[in-house]
Amino acid sequence: MPDDPYHRLANGVREPDPTLGRVPEDSAVVEPVPPAPEPLRPAEPAHEKPKRQRVVLADPRQSAGRMRARVELEEQTSWGKLLVRDLVKVQLRTAVLLALLVLLVLGAMPVLFYLLPAVARFTVIGIPIPWLVLGLLPFPFLFAVGLWYNRLAERHERDFVDMIEN
């Protein structure tokens, strides 16, 4: 930088730019601009409107009610909350009824053995029937009731979705 005249140092202090505040004596050189190119299709007017395009924001196959129901559920409006509450009530009713069935069946077996002692004394392979019935049969029964509840719950959910979509 020592040969740059604009960054000369005098006693460690930079001198100001000598061109500051001076009006340049030379006028700027203006080069001629080439003319604009000719349009490729001179037959088309320049002010013609562009073609219209159709913009589809929603699936036209979905009905307005179906979309409205989904929006109601997503935004959790009062109507959407009512729909979800009804689904929960149906699921709860199913669960309570099947739980009562399980309690009734499993609770009735000891009562049956108490009221009919002849049945309680019957044995198979040296094992009393009450031990077999109360020890082994509840497991397949509970499994079957669980499958039944699962199918009912899925059916209720399918019905709910069908109601929303239709």
C-alpha cells in the first residue's frame, strides 16, 4: 500500500482523499445503447390478457357437508365436541356392558357351585370341576370378550367415520 496515493500517511495519520470536494473536470462518457430487439411474433398485441387458469383448492368429489364436519372436528367447535362425545359415550356403553357380562358370568360360577354342591363334588382326572372351571375357563372367555369388544369398537369408529364422510 505504500504506492497508493489515497492511503499516504503523514506522521502516522492518513491524509484526506485529495479528490474530496472537487468537481471532476472530465465529463462522463456515455455509450450508446443498442435498440430493443424486435418481438418474435409481431401479430400479437402487447396488451393481450393472459389465459385464465382454473385453480382448485378443494377436492370437488368431497361434499361441503363432509368438509364442514372435518373442519368442525379439527377446530374442536361445539358441534365437533358433541360428535366426539357421542362416540366416546357409545364406546363407554359397550365397555361397561361387556364388563357387566364378564362380572355376571365369572361371579355366577362360584354361586352356582355353592348352590349346587353335587356339581362341585364332580371330578375330572381327579381334579374337582370348580378348580377347572374357575382356573382354566375364564382365560378363553376373557380373550373372546376382548375380541368381541375390539370388533365392536372398530365398528363404532367406522360408523362414526361414515357419518362424518356422508
